[in-house]
Amino acid sequence: MTAQKLINSKSAAKELGITPRALQKLANQGKVPSVREGRKMLFDLAAVKAARARNLDPFRGGKHAAPAVADALFENHDEALDGLPPEPDDDDHLEPIGLSRQRTAHWRARAMRNEAKLGEVELKIRTGALVEAEDVRRQQFRIARAFRDRMLNIPDRVASVLAAETDAGSVHAALTKEIRDACAELAALDVDQLPD
């Protein structure tokens, strides 16, 4: 850290919206980079902000809370409360604040994860990566109907030609050609041109 960017703990804490003691505690835990100059602890503000973003408690809310942080802390949200006693059933039995905060943190993380997933789905819909299932069913039906109609028209088109044929090979070749033409038509089908 360069001397130009270093600020004292009181200024750094004020910038971050925490107490100087909380900042010093984070520095002692190694979560925030600091430099000791005698008894004073000095901080690089940019490094402190970056460390705070990495170590942020996502359950306190605010503009910095991020679903990715919540996912990192609770990889399996359903197991996050393992080992905690069950919630009290009535208001007469209050639980300790620490347990209540853990439960609140768990449910906030879960809500944040769900909001992030919903946002991803909405983005995929807007960009066209996802489409409505009903639209897909409708298009499949239109394609199948067009192919069925083409296949059912084969006998009408080739009946007179096949009636005059006595050679089985010629009959086979004529039918194969019609079926291949129908399949090629299906492959080149422009779905937007089909009637509804």
C-alpha cells in the first residue's frame, strides 16, 4: 500500500458506514488489509472497500447485498439451519437473538437466491433464449398438421400413375420419391408461413 492512499481507522470506518472498532476487528481477523504504524492502524480505502465486498454479510440488506454472496455462504440453503433447535411454536417462548438472526439470514438468503433465479428467467425470456411452452406446442401442431396433409395427399397425386404401373419397382420408386419430397418439404418448411 502506498502512503498516499492510507487513511486512519476512523476515516475508513466512516467511509464504510461501520464503527472504527468493527473495522479494527475485521483487520485483526485478516478480512481487511491494514498497515500498522506504531499503535495506529492505517487502511487503503480502495482495498478496504474491495475486502468488504468480498466478505459482505448479504443479510444486512442495503445496496451491496448480492445473491451470489448468499449462494456462496449457503450452498445448500435447505441445510443451512441444520443443528439449530426448532422454532418456538408460541410467542410466550422467545428464542435467543443469535438463533433468530440465523433463521432470518437463512430465509433472506433463500429469498435473494429465488429473486436472482427469477431475474435470470425473465432475462432469458426477453432475449429469446426461453419461449412459452404454449407457443412451442402451437408450432409443433402446425408443423405436424402440414406434414400430415402433405402425406395424405400422396395417394391422390400418384393413384392414377400407380394404377397404370405393373412393375413393382416402378411403384416403389414413385412412392419413395413422393415420400422423400414430403420430407424435404418438411425440412424446408417456414413455420411463419403456415396458417394458424
